[in-house]
Amino acid sequence: MINEVPPSVDTLWDKTEDQFMKTFKYYKSNKPPPLLAEVINIEDINNTDKILLLTQKNAVQEDERAKQLGLRELKSWQLYSFKEHPGLFLIRNPFTSNGQRYWIQKCLQVYPRKPNKRNIDMETNVEDWWEACHRHGRCDKQLMKKLRWTTLGYHHNWDTKVYSDDNKSVFPEELSALCDVVARYLGYEEFRAEAAIVNYYHMNSTLSAHTDHSEVNLEAPLFSFSFGQSAIFLIGGRDKTTVPSAILLNSGDVMVMSKEARLCYHAVPKILPYAPTPWNDEAFDDQLDIMYMKDTRRSPPFKLNEWSIFENYIKESRINMNVRQVLYETQCNLKD
Ligand SMILES: O=C(O)CCC(=O)C(=O)O
């Protein structure tokens, strides 16, 4: 008879607690680079055992704001769900090229301006980061690389993870409208965009495993918009014992974390080059100017012919706008 040796505490811990970290390390590795065969890629029809295409073209109600926000007609959107992750949805790039360019410009030129909060505030008090990066016709690559996040609306407190009514700025109107269009498409009529983190990733950046639980209202969905280079996005369960799925996020993709998926651990272990440049697919369209193209708080409005400096950034970076509702619909502030 074989005497079974009980596993050591270490081995047990490995099998339970550490599944998320193990997968994170696997995909983060450069030497050797990870195999991508298990990564769910909605552009690859072989993944049909893991994802479901949900789009019902006939039932979709168009939204007149879509064009002005750089979105395609809603009936052309492709909405996917994930068999192993109830509550997780992905809308495959619903943006036009002009739309991608518009949001990339907003994230670089407008959102990292004071009074919005940035990681660089610890070491510099530049008012306008993008302008400072391009002062005197030069490109300050060092300053450019330093920006890792900007917060909008209720500012995320990275230490306490608690929002405060005393620490918020005006939430950008156009981003709120964008989320409202996406939320209504998914049947959320009451969604209010109240806090956002804009994440800036370089080719070697990662985002470690975490849950987003600071919001009072955890029933509202979270909207995550990706632009530029691609990312491997990991999503697991409510603790780190579940082996996470790896999902490829490409420029323009919108990830929605709702219901069971809203509080799941997630992370970004790797940024991958994305060969297509969907921000360049169509000619420039100045009609996008109609409503949201002007920065209502400051002039002058965007000049699309300045696109090349934004393009140089996005060719080597990824931007993610991560938008949340903080309060319940009945609340006006955190004290209500
Ligand atoms: O970059 C991403 O796709 C995820 C960002 C994220 O998880 C966050 O900001 O909490």
C-alpha cells in the first residue's frame, strides 16, 4: 500500500490562494514570453466555446448622440458575453476612427490637466501635462513616460480607497454622455458616471491584481474603454483562488463589469503591440466637432491636423478609461 504523503502547507497554499498570481506571472514574463493560445480573442472565431455573440440588431434603439461621440450606429455593434464570467461583457470596438482619435486626444490633452489629479502631482505642479511635454516645439519624453494615471470626478484615493465629497472635480460631460449611451444600450437607464481612472500604459507596464470596491453603489456596472496598443486582461473570481481567464483587449474595445463580475479580481499583466491602426482607418471628419469636439472648459478646441503627435504616443502606449458610478441613484453626495 502506498503511503500518501500529505501536501505541505506551502503546496496547499500554492493550489488555493495563488492561482491569480501564478497566471499573472506567466503572462507578465518576457523571458520566456507567454504562449497566447489560451487568450480569449474575440477577433478569433475559434474562441466560440468561451464567448457568446449576443447582438440583436433588430431590437437596438439608435441614440442620436452616438455620432457626435465618435460611435458607430448601435445596430452595428457586436456585444459578447463570456461563458465562464457571468456579468462580464465586451463590445468590440464600437468607435469610428475619428472617435478613437477624439478620445485619445481627450485622454492626453485635456484629462491630465489640473484640477484633475495625476500620479505626477507628487513631483511636479505642471498645470497642463501635455502642453509641458511639448513646450518650445520639443518633446519631453521623460515627462511623457511619467504619467501613469489621471482621476476624474470623485478622485480615487490610492491609500485609503475611500472616496470623499471634498475630493472631487467636475466629471467631463462628454465622457458621461459616452457612458450613458453604452449603459442604455445594455439596458442600464439610470447609470451616472461619477468617477474615472484614466490609466496610461507603456509597453512594459502592468497593473496588478485588484478589485474595484470603493464605490458605495456596487450594483452599477463599470465601463472600461481601451485605446492604442493591446492588453492581456485577466479576470478571475471574488478571491485569488480561481484561475483567471485571459482576454485580449484591442483599441476601441469596451469591457463592462457588471453583476457577478463587478467585484472580481482583475489585472493587466502584459501590453502587446497591435498591428492594425484603427485610429487611422477613415479620413478626418470635422463634423465630429458638432457638440463634443470643443473643450467646453477651455479653448481652443482640438485641431485634428495636430494628430501626428498623439499618434506617436499611442503607437507605443495603451490608454484605458475606467468609469464608475459611486453613489446610489437616490444620493446626491456620500453623506446622503
Ligand atoms: O487597464 C485596464 O484594462 C484595467 C484598468 C483597471 O482595472 C482599473 O483601473 O481599475
